[in-house]
Amino acid sequence: MSIRIAGLAITLFAAVSIATSSLAADDASVKKDLFTVITLQGLPCGEVVSYTTKNDNDHVVVCKDGNRYHVYVNAQGRVVVEKQ
Amino acid sequence: MKAPSIIATFMLLLLAGCAGTPFLAPRAPPQPAAPSPSPSPSPAVIPPTTAAAAQPSELAAPPSTAPVAPPQAAAPPIAGAPPAATLPNPSAAKAAGSTVTAAAKPPAPAAQLPKAASPTTDIAKPKTPPLDLTSLEQRLKSTNAIGVLTKLTLKNQVDDLLDKFRAYYQGKLKTTLADLRRSYDLLVQKVLALLQDSDPPLATDIVASREPIWGILSDPKKFATI
């Protein structure tokens, strides 16, 4: 019985670890994407510290240098970066 | 049981071939590395060439009794060069042994030069990669090196640049082709900066396509076909 519980615990731990790591990877890739977009617009942002997703392709980004940007895709399909 | 007899027959034929070429012996004097009497026929050609000629000399020994030039001319360059030199030797060797080797050297490179030049030109031709804009576009869309928002941003910037070109050719935009070239280079560098670490093959292909693409952009007739 205890062996079954141990096996279940290990399986759960592995699943949680994999899910966490994949989420962290997604988070890092989104941060990188947002940082690249801001930089391509010629706006300053040392590093993306955090971001809040408001909608699909609609984020509020906080940069390491204190700047906050609203990054979204408008109705014309253009990526817009607005400083807040 | 048959193999030894075949080998023995072949060796006998080789020996017979060597024995039948005593008139080539006068060419031997210029060669220093031929102490034995048997290697006299082919070694005359060995000194000018390198150690790699040892095998061709052995191969050339049996047929050296007769004028072997035609078959050897069809042979690979290494084997073909020495026999080509042996042809003028009989006449010149009697005059001066040392000059024979000197005279033998020029024909060989001369004969090899065209053969060496043709492959290089053949290789140089396929180096020019055909411009495949559709493939490049598809690869840019599908690469994981760039995020979705970044791809969209780049696409916007490409569209902006194309609009500038369009306006320039329509006379609506007062700018120069040099300025447009600067904008184009900047955009390409942005793309390359994003790709070079994560997708080097695509970055390399974009670098290779850089000038052909500019050739299209800078030509109003070609640009109109886009």
C-alpha cells in the first residue's frame, strides 16, 4: 500500500515539476518576445521584469528601468507599444 | 587454387613487360632513387613527380613497351601527366638528360591546368543560390527563434518599407535610394540579430539573399512584380 502511495507521490511530483518548468519556459519566451517588440520600436527597456496579460496579444509590461508599456495588436493587425 | 596461379601469371607478365623496355633505361640517370636495374623504365618520370607517382609508374611499366600515350591520356591527371612527359623524352633525352626532366615538368601542369580550371568553374556556378522568397517567408513564419509579436512587428516594418518604396517610385516620397537602402539594411540586421543565435541556417540564407532581394527592390520594374 505504502509503495503505491509513494509511486503516486512521485508521479504527481514529476507532473507538477514538468508543468512548472514548461510554464516558466513559456513565461520566459513571452518576456523575451515583449522585450524584443519594445526594443524594435526603439523604446527603452533594460529587461522585462513582469507583465500582465489583459487579453490575447494584449499585455502591460513592466521594465527593469521602471518604464511601463501597453503592448497590443490593434484592429489593423499592427503591433502597438504605448508608454504608460 | 586459381588465385595463386593468376597472381603468378600477372607477376610474370609484369616482369616480362619490364624486361621488354630496356630502351627506356637512358632516362634513368637523372633519377637518384633507382638503385635497382628493373625500375629503370618508369622511374625516369618519378623524380619530377612525387612519391605518389610510384603507383602510376608501376601501372605504366607494362604498357610502356608500346606508345602508351592514348590510354594514359584518358587516365586520371596524376597518371596522365607522367606519360605525357615520356612522349617527348625519347627525342630530347638523348640531347640532355637533365633538360628532359625540366621539359617534362611544364607539359604536365599545362595538361592539368584545364582539367583543374573546369571543375572550379563548375563548382563556382552552383554557388549562386536561387532566390526563393516564398520559401524564406515560410521559414520566417515557422521559425521558433522569433516570438509571435516580434514576427508581427517585423512584418509591419517590412510592409512600411515596401510602402516607402512604392511611394518613392510613384514620386510621392522625396527620398533617395541610398536612404531606402539604409532602412533596408537596418531591417535585415534586425532580423539577423534575432535569428543568428537560434536559427543560424535561416540567418545564413537571409544573408545570402540580401543582395538579390535588394536587386528586386531597387529595380522599379522588378518591384512592380511583387
